[in-house]
Amino acid sequence: MDLLLGIDMGTGSIKGVLVDTAGAVLASATITHGMSLPRPGWAEVDAEATWWREVCEIAHRLTAEVPAGSRIAAMCVSGVGPCLVLCDDDLTPLRPAILYGVDTRASAEIVSLTEEFGADAILRRAGTLLSSQAVGPKLEWVRRHEPEVFARATGWYGSNSYIAAKLTGEYVIDHHTASQCDPLYATSEFDWNAQWAARICGHLPLPRLVWPHEVVGTVHAGAAAATGIPVGTPVVAGTVDAFAEAFSVGVRHPGDQMLMYGSTMFLVQLIDEYHSDPALWTTAGVERGSLALAAGTSTAGSMIGWLQTITGGASLDTLMAEAAAVPAGSEGLIALPYLAGERTPVFDADARGLFAGLTLRHGRGHLFRAAYEGIAFGVRAILEMFDDAHTARRTVAVGGGLRSAIWTQAVSDVTGRPQLVPQQAIGASYGDALMAAIGVELVAPETDWATIEREIEPDPANRALYDDLYGVWRELYPSTKDLVHALGLIAGRG
């Protein structure tokens, strides 16, 4: 029996699955980990000690589960991204990996590169304005602040391409990840933006571009010894974890959307022609020649966890029950969920959280319901921008936040959109296994293992109320932005 190995390196854990060609999961394994926050605005991971070590451990666990007479026909690894891993010729990381948009150290480089190349030109060619999500400014930051590291580096990688290199020795990057390495990649052309890339990367060569479902090489002897995966096993490129997860639940056609409920909200929509919006990320998709829009908030579930902690640490079941007892609209309480700044749609690292309308009548349940509704208002703002590019065909919901019925119902009620919940919600590692199967032609390219289990319908009785509250919510950020920034400056002086 032919089996596929899918491994995903997330922000808080690494997960692997062993899957057959019909999509049935034979075995799975998970290892939790954290990230390093060594300075304000920095978010890092030791790529070798965390990502590579855990890939090896997960691989050993799952290869031990392969039944007699079966084989691992192919494997694929996805990971958080876009990230920056700088290595020498031996694939030894020269500094900790700089993580995606949660790492905001390169703010000055974002400004200087935008001035150098021009915001309009960047948006036109890369599809996305420079932000903390972009890899180009992170490379520029290393060049400026750690010149000895930059000089010693001989290659740069994302999380999944680093692992692909460790497994196969191949220097590649998938088109989707490359399209988030702004402004190095011309998204409308599906190719490197050679002139700008040369300016930023300097002596560093550009990786070979591949599509996420393409075979990039085979497991070499050293990697086989480290992982337990047989020598010669084909390795498929993989991509950023959110897009691997979207692939896993059948978000494959223009108009398909994915809402990922997690520590942050991440949203993906497939589109049929190139479209750029300064408040969104335009990227290459997973499948050859496909395009997508993406958006990500800076907090979501992490805000709920913060509220849980500061209100006494009651169980989430208790807190959700209290929130469910509060009427829709939280009796006039509205929250801006910007506790860690905000990515899309405002791209303001200095944005801050806000509860507006507090009275003595409001209790803990109101705070939680308002937080869920505030997150939902942010989702609505993003989906409305997605609609400008392509009318939504269907919306698939994934992620750990699905356990909160009040959260998911608030999103459907606020947006007016039903959400489809898949039966198999394993995540990106499941999409990796499917990409591996497609890459070695064990299944047809159009194969979809996803089955929809249920649908979350919006409650029309709440629509008018939420429309009114959404209008107020949209005014809160621009009305308080300057005051919040002033508070940040005052706090910084302390």
C-alpha cells in the first residue's frame, strides 16, 4: 500500500500524518513548541533545534507506524510563513529564523524600501504593499544590522524550503511563499522581480521556483539517517501552512474562501485574474498558475485567551456560556481586537485594543461576546474587500476556534455568510499529504479529500443590529488612531 507523509510546522506545534491514497489517516503525531520573543517586536525560532529536530522526531514516529508491505511513496512539509532562514553552505542557520508578520523589527526598512521603489510600483508588480509580513525588508534588516551574518550567508529559505533543502539538498522555494517575499517576486508574472531581488539579496542567489505540489528531489542518505525516511523517497515542495490547510479542505476554485480560526484569523480567497488592493495580500496560489488574496489579523483566539487570564482564569466552557447568555450586540459594547497591533486591513503595528461603550451593567460575559463580535467585524471588513476581486462562491471554516459556537455564529451573523465545516479538520499536514499524492501522480490533480460535515447559517434576526454596530465599529479605529499612537509614545517614554 502506498502511503503519504504530510508534516506541518505551525507557530505552536508541529503535526504529522500518515495517509493512504483515499485520504484515510492511518497515524498522526504532534509536538508542541514555542517561539522566542527576545526583544519587543521580535519573533524568532531556532530553525535547526526546533523545526529540523522536530521534523526528524515526527518522521521517526510515523515511519514506525507504516504497516508491513506498505511504503511511504512521497512526503511534503509545510510551515509558518513567510519566514527568513539564512544558512551557510552546510545548511547551518546563521541566526534564528525571523518569523512572519508577528515580527515587526523591520519597520524602518519597510519605509526606506517603499521610498526607494515606490508604493505604486510595488503594488503593481508584487501585488502587495510592504508590511511586517514581507521578507524583503527582513533581509534588508539583516544586511543593515547584522552585516557579518548577511556576508556569511550563502542561501535564504522559508520554513518549508529549509526543510526541503535538509531532506534533498535542493535550493528551491515554492511560488506561493515567493509571492509573499515582497518585493522580490512579480506576482502578476509568476517569476522573480529580478532587478529588485538583486538589489536586496546582493550576493545571495535566488532559489529555484517550483509549485507547491511539484517534486523537488529525493531524500538523501544523511537525511534518511536523521529522519528514518527511506533514501530516495520523493519530496514535494509544500508551502505556507495556511495555504496548505486551504488546499486540504477543498478551497481550490475562484470564489472559494477559507476562514481559519486560531490565535489569529487568517483568510484566503481564490481569484480568477490578477487583482491588487493596498489593504490585502495578492499571492500565487497552490496550484500552477493560480492566484489568491490573503489577509490576516494580529489577534483573535489570543485575545480570548488574554481575557480568560485577566478575568480570573475560568474555563472556556464557562466563559462561552456567559457570553452566549448576553444578547447579540453585547448591549452596546464594541471591541477593537488590536491587542498586538493589526495586520489587514489597517497595517498598523501601533494600533491597540479598545472596548467602547462600557457601563456598570456590563459583566464578564459582555466582554467575551464583544470580543468575539469585534473579531467578526474585522472578518466582515476583509471579506467585503475580497468581494471586489471575485464574488464569494462558498466559505469553508477551519481551525481550533470552531469549538466556540458563539464565535463562529457571530461571524456568520455579522457577515451574513454561511460557513461550511469540513468533516476532516486535521489541518495543513493533511493538505501536505494530498500535495504529495498529486506530486507523484498517485491521484489525479483534481482530487479533493474534503467532505463537508455541517453548515453554520446566519441568523437573519440579527442582521439589522449588526449592520448598525458594524458602521460604528468601522469608525472606531480612524477616530481613535492618533490618540492611541500618542498613548504608545507616552508608554514608550516609561
